[in-house]
Amino acid sequence: MIKLTVKDIADRKALGKKITMLTAYDVSISRLLDASGIDIILVGDSLAMVALGYDSTVPITMDEMLHHARAVSRGNSNALLVGDMPFGSYQINTTQALENGTRFLKEACCDAIKLEGGTEVCDTVGHLVKAGIPVMGHIGLTPQTAGQLGGFKIQGKDLESARRLLADARALEAAGAFSIVLECVPGQLAEIITASIGVPTIGIGAGPSCDGQVLVTNDLLGLFEKFTPSFVKQYVNLAPQIKGALEDFKNQVKDGTFPSDQHTFDSSENLKTLLEEDTSSK
């Protein structure tokens, strides 16, 4: 399989081929996603909450993001790898954004970066694209600034905010974004935006009309128990199975049934002889 490029992803819209995107934060999950043929692996800032235990995505740093992105890149051969620009890494000025975007490509071998925001970040997006850094946009519910949006709520429910999101999408396309994530917007609005722009939309809680779909892998697998967003389909619930396995290990160690002979190496004949001699000499 040939590694996917930004152009491959952009071309999917015209070809009518749905795009699949999932998150990864370590090499093990990265290898599984890559082997399964997922189109895009996102090293999302969601790792702040599901992997590092922060209460939101805001505290995570560039160094923490790059640490995990490097691990993910070692497990990926085929998918387009996108690094999520954390809060505070691109808001100060375009120079800061360029420096940090470049770090994702140079230090973590990412193929592109993602950043949140609409018209207010278009100058930054344009600056990054002109410098050769592919950018994925992200509008609707933007977790890094959820406080300004009134919390983790559906966006674009009224006419004014819907028009604003449509304008954001068009502005991001004009600035050079190769795709746009639509998070927590009504399905009808996502359909309108998708039909109104020439770059792919990737939905999360945005209905079936988007050009692709993304979920947090830990949610999909049932590994994050703190909360599960209503738009998530949990394809398997691994947390109880893992807890059961851990309980079995604990109990078997305590009662002496693990390790058994099956999990113990046999001694060589020479070692057996040495042990017998040592025992007989006592």
C-alpha cells in the first residue's frame, strides 16, 4: 500500500470516496490503525484528557504533543499523519505558528497539522500553507475555546451562527486548508457546508453528509470511561474486559496458579546436573 498524501485526501471529495480518520497517541494503536487501512491518523490534543489525565485539552504543551506524535509516526507507514496544534502554539502570531507547525513536520514526521478556528485564523492558515505546511481546519465546537462557546454544546443551531460557520468554512478553503473538521454541528448545516466548499469535510457529531468521519479511538473502543459523547458509536467496550483480565492476573498470582509450567522455561541438562550436585553436597 502506498502512503496517502494530502492530495489523495483532497481528491476523495471529487471521487465520492468517504474518508476515515481516527486518533492515536502511541505506536501500538498507530500500527493497528495503519494495518486496518484508516486514511488519516490524527495525533489529537484529545490525548490531554484520555491519555494524560488533564481536565481539558488546554494544558497540553507542544513538547508533550511532539513526544506522542513521534511515537505514532514510528508505527505508521500508509496513513496521512496529522499533528494537532495545541492551545497557545499558534495564537500569538504567524511566526510562532510557523515555528511550531514546522516542528510537527521536522521532529515528528507528520504530513500536516490541524488547528482550530474560522476566519480569525485564516491569516495564520495562509501563512503556514505558503510555507509548505498543509493545514486541516476545525470549526464548530472547538474544544480549546469551548469556554467561549458556552461549553461543549452543539454549534450552528440558529441562523446567525450557521451563517457564521458557513463563512468560516469558505474562508478556510480560500486560505488554503486542504480539509475541514466539522464538530458538533447539526447534520443539515454540515450537509450545506459540505456542498458549498471544494475541500473535504470530516465530521464528528456532524451527521452522515460529511466527506469523512473522525472519532477519538479511545471512545470508539470503550477505553475512556470518564464520559462518552452522545455522538460516539462505541464499537466495542474494552474497559470491562481489560479490568477482568487484570483481576484474573492478580488472583492467579496470589493463589499461585500463575505462572504455571506452561509459562516457565525448562532447565538444560547441564543445569539440572549442577543443581543435583549442589543438592547432594549439602
